Amino acid sequence: MSKRIVIAGAGHAAGQVVASLRQHAFDGRIVLVGDEPYLPYQRPPLSKKFLAGEMSVEQLSFKPASFYDDAGVERHLGSTIASIHRDARRLAIDGGEDIGYDKLVLALGSRVRRLRLGGEALDRVHYLRSIDDVDAIRGDMETGRRLVIVGAGYIGLEVAAVARQAGLDVTVVEMADRVMSRVVSPEISDFYQIEHTNRGVRLRLSTGVAGLNGGKRVRSVVTTEGEEIPADLVVIGVGIVPNSELASAAGLEVNDGIVVDDRCRTADPDVFAVGDCTRHPNAIYGRMLRLESVHNALEQAKTAAANLCAKHAAYCQVPWFWSDQYDLKLQIAGLSQDYDDIVIRGNPAERSFSCLYLEEGRLIAVDAINAPRDFIQSKKLIADRAVLRSERLADAGIPLQELAT
């Protein structure tokens, strides 16, 4: 068994690798290297409860500091990895000493996609990816201020919900013709557009951003149609990109993410990769995927740790995601891109319903809004590649599991 395992990255996946290695009785050295000053923490609450001031930094932590002390983890926080030298099995650290490894786990995560706009460097223009980002946004969120959000994905709409509840004036600008267009059907988009509009959010759909105006701080957002939207602060949320440059420079295969097999191994037997930064095979959908979700990060971390400890585990899971907006919990199971039929189950007017996506009668994904039973049952049905009787699917009174043929 390896004597020293180095984990490059200190996010959710990295924390789980540490926990799983010790659960598998790994008794060698574990070294954690991260560029933030914080121990691994949860990112999903950043745009939800943490932004709303309902969670502390301590509550965000994946594990308390005492856990890493007890596990004997050597920590190098606030350290940036400059390069990976696979032949020597060493990491070069900016401004620090090299760190050697027997096995390396790349848990490098992802970063925000940046817009190259005039005025992006003005004060009160924010991106949201870290604790420090949220602290800066909260410092500018005062009741009555005008917030313009660029992007109507999960992050943009979650920030909009928190901001409206805090009494800010909110406008969302989105290039697509509907909200959350990358991840949900038009039916779900319509539902959320109505919800946000009813809460006072102004949506500017099919609209791009040409630039930001202001002196020292932002004063307005200029759209591609020439409209100038007054802004006291701006939050940009237009997606994330995988941190795969270190792997690519080290000669590892990268294709919109670090390519790994179902054991989370790269082509180098001494290098594993987990989380947002990976592209991996999924046997349920029969293709390579890159997933941006906590579930994927945790399960890949468990898989990598098991294989590092010679347990021979394979990763094959139904992807799932969630978003909290106002009192609505959206839970998504599976991937809906290839559906050829769609069924609305329940009544959207009651604000508790599901959207079922089918391909040739087989359930491939479910969007559940305040409908946890459908979400839970759908994960097994998707994994089993179950065919459902579509003529009764709309009846929310019948459990999904009873409709499989």
C-alpha cells in the first residue's frame, strides 16, 4: 500500500477522500494541498443559506479541524500548485518547497467562467464561488439597493431569491430565452419564471451584456440591445469551468475535464482524479460525463479512496442535483438531454409536482419540485433503466415504483 497520498485541492471531494482513506484503515501519510485558507467546506449553501446569513463558516465545514488533527493530515492551505512532475512524483508549490507523493489525487474542482467585459473590474462587481466571494457580496447587499444578476442558472436564481427576501431590487439578465435552460425543460423554466416574476424579480431573457458602466464602482449594466439597467451591485453567474490545466501540462489526457476510468484513475497509475474537474464514464447513460455536483464529488472520492486501498470499487451512479429558491426545493435525478417524451406529474399550481423525462418509454430523468417521494423513487428506476406506463404517470397519487413494467 502507498506510504504517502497527496490530495491536490481542498474542496468537498478532497475532504471525502481523507475521510474514506481513514475508514479503509489507510495508515500512511495524507497530505492536503489547497489554494484557499479554509479546510474543505460545502459550496452549495454559499448561494443559499450562507448568503442569507443563516449559516456560519463553521457550519459550512465538511469536517471540523479536529477531524484532520485526529486523522494526522498534513495541511498546506493557501498554497498554489505550480506544476506536477510525474516522473519525479512531486508537486511544485509557488513560493514553497516541493511536495512528494506515492499516489496523487487531483481534486482540483472548478472555477467561475468569467466574462471579459468593459467595467468588470469596477467595485461591487462580483462572482460567487468561495466564502470570500460571498462575504464581499453580503457587504454590498443593503435593502433597497439595485442588484443586477448576469445569468439565470442555479446560482443566479438562488442569489435572486435571497436578495429579494432581503429587500433588494433585482433584475436578472440572461442570454437564453428561458431560465435554467441547460438543465430543465421549458415547462420547468416557465414555472420558475412565474415564481420569480411574482416575487418582484425582473427577467431580461434573450438578452446579452455589452458592458458595465461606472466611475470607481458600477452604476449600470449595458445590454446588447442598448438598454442601460441601473445597478448598485452586480453578481455574474454564467457557469464554471474545470481546473484541468495542471493535469494537461503534466501530460494527462484532458477533454473538458481530466479523463478518468470508472475507478477514478487517470492513464498514470499513480494519479487519480475526482469531482468537478473530471470526465468519467457512466454505464447508465453509456457515455462520458463531466458533472458539477456534490453527489458526484463525494461518490468519486469514495471510489478513489477504495481503489487506493486495493478495494477495487467502480463508480456508476445516477447523477443528482438540487436548488433551493424561496420555499421551492428542486431536486433533479438523472440527465434529461435525450428525452423524447415528457410527463407533468401533479399540479404545478399546487407548487408540488414532478416533470418526468422519458426516452422510448424508459425513465431517464426527473425534476421534482417539493416532491421528495418522486425524487427518491426515481433514482432507482433510472438506475434500473425502467420502462414506465405513460398513461398513468400523471397521477401523482400512484407511487412511481408501481408504474414500472
